[in-house]
Amino acid sequence: MRRWLVLITLLMMSLLIVSTTVAQNAGEQVHVVQGGENLFRISLRYGVSMQAIAQRNSIANFNLIFVGQRLIIPAGGTTPPPATPPPGSTPAPTPPPAGGETSYTVQRGDTLGAIARRFNTTVQAIAQLNNIANPNRIFVGQVLRITGSGPGPQPTPVPGGPTPAPVTGGFELGGHVFSFSYPAQMRGAGMTWAKSQIRWNGSASAASIAQGAIDAARSNGFKILLGVLGDPNQLAANPAQYYQNFANFLGDLARLNPDGIEVWNEPNINREWPAGRISGTNYAQMLSAAYSAIKRANPNVLVISGAPAPTGFFGGRCANDGCDDDIFIRQMAQAGAANSMDCVGIHYNEGIVSPSRTSGDPRGNPNHYTRYYQTMVNLYASTFPNKPLCFTELGFLSGEGFSTPLPPGFDWASRVTVQDQAVWLAEAASLAKNSGRVRLMIVWNVDSTDYGADPQAGFAIIRPNNTCNACVTLGAVMARR
């Protein structure tokens, strides 16, 4: 029996060597799975899709690979980057002479955007000079050729205006929760924030409606962002007095020591703001009072402006029932809202194409900015150039796994799969992380079970069968340095 076992082992080893040789001869590569790796991370490393690797290796479940497994990587990708910088590389950049060129060795934590700002050049210029097809894929130890005028000047504050914002100082990920039933999955996704939304009725104390959410986040090891709404009817009755009352409430809330407060939610539509009074100028008045009250009570609280609903319903203008978000945020900016926030709130929740796309949406009005992640970022960043962006809601809708189709009004997402959701969320997180403009991204949502007329559960990353593909893909992005 022992002799047979030896012979079988030798035969298996021979077959493995032959398969490896064949793979390499075909222009393919062999990757041995290491501890902590997953298929998404491996696909990024080689520039080959997860689907291609899974098909080549007959993998039925993307989430099921194991340490020591030998994967054949199809041809067409790239050679994996070295784990450490090559010996003798110099981390300190040398400014290029005017009109000249220098080199820079990529360090841990670098992004192409940060490097471009450091040398007063552009991402496009560096990418073109170094034949980089994907600006989000650079690696530690890579030597880049740089042309430019050296490190750029520091921005000068405008007297009486907002202080220009530096690079965001770090990107963080979180999720909107309806319970704290999945803290391990959230941590696996690389999330460090949780968002809860609360509504003030005009009389309840801050502690009575917010302390539970704060305690739940703290006990599970998360920072807490509170999205705070009030009563539109009370607001309509006496706006000036309500702004002050609401600000006083937010000051009380800040004393409970949350990590962040989002001041209102989607104030550009009549679902959340009184019809006939909707404008970025009016909201800026509320934000100004709120910011002052919060900072007086607790200067450490991150104040985020209420993210508008991304919409083109109003034809690029303001109407009785609402405003398109582009004109709304421009009105905010003109009213001085940049002085009353730490971060610009932004929502993106209607995507049905990859976040890297800026065209090709199959629906009507395919060129509208709300269709694409990057055009949303460009709009908000250009409107508030000196403030970081905070996605307080970013999600992709999928009806997969539910017994009934998506309800009317949401069937635009009928072809989006759970795997699309997982891959696109990870891609959005990667773009945000590497942009140097996005401070925080809250995934909408983690765990809703409401699949009615507003199918919130279709956005949830915890799916009806309790799986979480997005936890794996997001975790891979957040684990990268």
C-alpha cells in the first residue's frame, strides 16, 4: 500500500510539472495562492479578470480558493510587481529641472494623483510618459519618469474665503447599517465607519435618539457617522427659527462625541425639504448655523454637507418640487457653504456600468453626469475645489436572489448581478482611494431587508442567502497599500 501511495504521489507531481510547463509555454503564468489572498486581489495583480482566471482553472465559486493552490493565469496580463523596492532605489524625489525630466521610485501608500501633485504635473502626463494603461495600477518599487516644474506651490488661502484643502489625508470606508448583525463581514470588507440615519421630531433629546447608534458602533469597533434629518413641515412653518433650533439640537448631538455628522439628507427634493423653498442658498443658511453649533460643542466632529439626490429630473434647473443637484450645489457654493463644512456630501446610487466608464449607459439620456461615478466626482470636485468629498451613500442595485423582480421605477437595474455589484463597489473604492479627493465612502447599504416599493435590500451587500461577495472584493482593495 505504501508503495502505491509513493507511486501516486510521484505521478501527481509529474502531472503538475507538465501542466506548469505547458502553461508557461503558452505565455501563461502560474501563481501559488498565499495567505490572505483572494481571486480579486490576484486578478488586480496580474491585470486579468476574475472571470478569466476562474474559467481557466475551472473555479465555480470565486470565493473558494485556498493557500497553496496553483492557479494558471491566462496570457494577456502583466508580470506581478516586486513585493519590495529594488535595492538601491532612492525614495526622495528629485525635482526635475525646468522642461527637464527626473525619476521617482514609487513608495508604499503612493498614488499617481499624489505623485502628480508632488511634481506639479498631471496623472495623464505621467501615465503617457510611462506607458501606464491603468492609472490606478502602480506598484511599490516601480520607477517612474517625471517631467514638470518640480513640487508644486502650496495653495494660498483666499482672504475671507475657505481654506484650500490639501490631499485628503487618507481614505476610509464604511457602510450604512440598519443593525450591527454583521460586524465581522464589515471588518473583512475593510470598513472602519458605520453610518446610521436619525430623524429629529423637534422635541426629543439628542441622547434619546442617537445614543444607541453611537454605543452600537463603539462596541463593535467602528467610527460612527450620523446622518441627521428633521421635520420638513416644521421647517416650512418658520425657516429662520427652525435653522437655529436644528443647529442647537446638532450641538447637543456633537457633545455625545460621534465621529461625524451629515447635516440633513437630499435637501434638493421635496421628499426631504419643503416644496417651494428648495434651493442651495436656503440649505446653506441651515448648514452655516449647524456648523457653528457643532464646532462650538465639539470641534473634533467631521461635518459633512447633506448630500443632494443625484438627478436630472428638473432639466438642469430648480422647480417648485426640487432642483437638479448640479445647480443646487452651485447655489450652495455661491452662498459660501464651503466655509461651513469639512467635507462635501455626495450620493451615487443609480449606476449600471463600471465606475471607470464615462459613456455607454444603455438608458435614455446616456450622457447625463449622474449616470457615471467619475462625472459625479468631477462635478462636485470642480464646484468645491478646496474641499474633500465624502460619499455618504454609494451603492449598486441588484435584484438577484429575490423571489420577485425589482419594483417599477427600479427595473433599470434588472440586469445587474450580485457579482457586478461586488466588482463595481470595489472598483469605486479603488478609484476613490487613489484619487486624493475622496475622504470617506459609505457603502449603501450593508444589511437592509426591506424589498418593497423602495428596494433597499437590493442595494445591500449582505444578500438574502447571507453571502457577501462585496465584502471580499472591497477587502482586497482596502488591504492594498
